[in-house]
Amino acid sequence: MKITVIGCYGGFPSKNEACSGYLVESGEYKVLIDCGSGVLSLIQNYVDINKIDAIILSHYHGDHISDVYCFQYEIAIAFAFGLRNKPLEIYAHKLNGKFQELNYKNFCVAKEINENTTLNFGELNITFKWMNHEEPSLGMRLEENGKVLAYSGDTGWCDNIIKISQNADVFLCEASLLNEYAGKIQGHLSGGQAGKIASNSGVKELVLTHFPHFIDLNQLEKEAAQEYNGSILKAKKGLVLEL
């Protein structure tokens, strides 16, 4: 399993950056986890976008979904020019009217996911848990040949984030706040909380992501390190994780 960070900012993309987007490659399969603002542009540095088999959306906030609509047009154009011959599958929960917007003519097909779903892409298996966020949001656990990547999506502290990250080899966890703001913005974690979850779950490596703007990201890492003694990385575009 190879994971490439495409974008890692929350709310809106910083200059020359993108919001949430993570390319997962397993065998012949290429799956994009979230597709926020700026992702469609940057992902072309790493993969032929017409080779992407599926998009999986954690939830419907713009910083996780906005470039899906541009992607739909690209898929239609690719079909017209013979660059693609199979529809793009877009997986998301149905607890929002936007689910139907993921269908686009015969080019994109919306498919429901929830806590009872298991997706299989060759050797890659993906399961889901509901997180603690103002918009219903799904965290994900990706397993391939005994290796585990856990992805928080957007969430505040909850039991399910402990479950989904249990003993993960890599825990890709949002860190939207400094500790002093923990709890003041619901549905998001501080750096220290991300570190504490990683410690409680026994993960091997913590990768902080979904960054806020206008603060020192090194401080987020320091706060996480106060709670977690393992390896900590800050996500950045182009970062590759191989399991």
C-alpha cells in the first residue's frame, strides 16, 4: 500500500497547496481519499487521473469534496476523447442530499458507504466508523496484507476514533487546533489530542494533517509529542508513505 499526500489543509488551500486529498495505490488499484479544493490540480503531478478507479469521501464539507465536481467534467471529457472507458465510482454516505449529485450522467456513479460497509480493491480492504463532527463524517481503516492505515477524516474526540486507529501502522489524523483552543471549535482535534489518541491506540506512526492557517505547525507537532512517544510526521504535499 502506497499513500501519497496530495493536500493537507483544512477550510481552504494555502498558496500552491490543496485541501484534503490522499492517493492510495494498492496493486493495480488507485483510490483517492477525499477530494477537496486544489486536489484535482496537484494530483496530476503524481498520477494519470484517468487511471483513478474510485473516490471515497469522508463527508461533504467543501475542503473534502469541492474538486469532485470538476473531476466529473474531466471524466466526461475523457470518455469523449477515448481516454477512459469505465465510470468513476464515488463512495460517500447518504445522510446528505448531495449524495445524488455524485452521479453524473453515465460517467460517475455514486455508491453508499456507512459503518456496515467493507470495500475491497484487490488486497485492500476498507472499513468505516462514524466520527464526531458537525456534518456526518466517516473515519476509515485501510488494511492490506496485515498493514493498517487509519484515517480520521474530520472529528472531535470520540470512542470510534480509538477503535479505527487501534494498532495502526500509520495513523493519518487531523490536527486542526492548538491545545489552547481544544473544545472551542466542535468536531476537530488539537495537536495534543491527536497525540493522546495515537498513544491510547498503540499506533506505530502518527501523521498530522488537516492543518489550520496562520499558526506555527511545529507547535502542533510539539503538542502531539507531549502525549505520544512514537514517530510523528507533519503531512505535506508529495509525502509518500509505504506500508
